[in-house]
Amino acid sequence: MKTTNNTVLITGGSAGIGFEIARLLTERGDHVIITGRDAKRLENAAAKLRNVTPIVFDVTDGQSVDSLVARVKKDFPTLNVLINNAGHALLYSMEDDSQAFEKAADEIHTNYISIIRLTEKLLPILKTQKESAIVNVTSIVAFAPTIALAGYSATKAALHSYTQTLRLALASTPVKVFELMPPLVNTDFSQAIGGAAGIPPSQVAQDLVNAFDNDTYEIHVGATADIYALSRKSPAEALVAMNSRG
């Protein structure tokens, strides 16, 4: 997959992993569209980048999706990379949280269903390009869930499964399907679960660019590689390892 002269859309691109991917890709010559729900934070992020277009967007809202797709068709017809990075994680107990269902529904809608909708609506544009890509950002918890983020873990496992089948479905098209699988990353998003101990988001971004260069479709960043190997050997041991990390 080429890594220069692309037109890239990154959802959740105003901070964390999405911002670092945008920064790295714009430095390599891509035009990047970053989206987010917070207009001020999006504006501040765009001011730190070059060759970027910020668009206020909520991936969970159908009207917002239709508006974004219409603008892409009009203003960015050369779009050839979609990076589904926006996500939502909630800490709750399945044992005694009276809102566990509502919280899980929120996560599944944001982290899974909404990604399928946006991908479906942008696929006709991506398929017209000579070379294009979809990147779904999942997580280490796709291989072994953590009790602290039970709902989030389930959504990332679902997205992992969807990504695998999407790759098969698009095998005869110009669209390559990548899956970026970070471990704990030090971002604002992850502070409530000990994110300060995580790897820098710039490492995740660099691993994605390296994967583009080498057509590595499943990208096991950092400790994800260890959990993946352990899950192949013993899913039970991988589960224990994920839930005993301090």
C-alpha cells in the first residue's frame, strides 16, 4: 500500500492515536481529513498539522454520516484511505452495575455498528480508486478480554471478526483491509484504566505506516504480539495474563 499522495479520512483524529497517525501521514505527503465531535478540540488539532481538513462529525449519528459522505463525494472524490479509529470505552461492573446494558449498547453502537455503516457508505468511493485501504483500529483485547472493560473488549472482538471477513470479501477489489491492534496506549482516552503506563501513540502510528509499506494486514503493536502468541498457545493463559496486569 502506498504511503504518500493519499487522501485519508481518520475518525477520532483530534487526539491520541488518530492525531498521531494524521501527523505522520501528513508529514509523508498525504492529505488527511480528521473528524471528531468536539469542534474546539478538532480546531486545535488541525492548527498543529499541515495539509489537513477538520470536519466535525459524530460516527454514531446517521444524519452526520450522510452529511460527511456527501461532502467527501463532492470535495474529496480521490479518498482512498479510511481509518476507523473513533471509539468509546466505559468502566463498569457486570456484577452490580444497574446500567450495564445501556453502557454495553453504547459501546457496541460506537465501536462496531457505526463502523460498519460508515464503511458501507464509503466503499463505493474507495472501490473506484486504483489503490485504497480500510484500517480498523481494534485492540489487544480482541484476543483476550479484560474484566475492567468487558463491553469494550467484546466490541473489539466483534470488530476483529468483521475485519477478517471484510478482507476476504474485498480480496478481488483494489481495497486492502488492515487491522491496527494496539495494547495499552498513553492517551487521554485511556487514563482511567492506567494509560500513563502505556506506550506512546506515536509508536502505534509508526507501526501502521510500516505495515502499509509492507502490506502487513494484521498489525500487532507492542505487547499485543505477546498476547496473540499466548492466545494461540493457550486462550486460558492469555485471559489470565490480561487480567493480572498491574
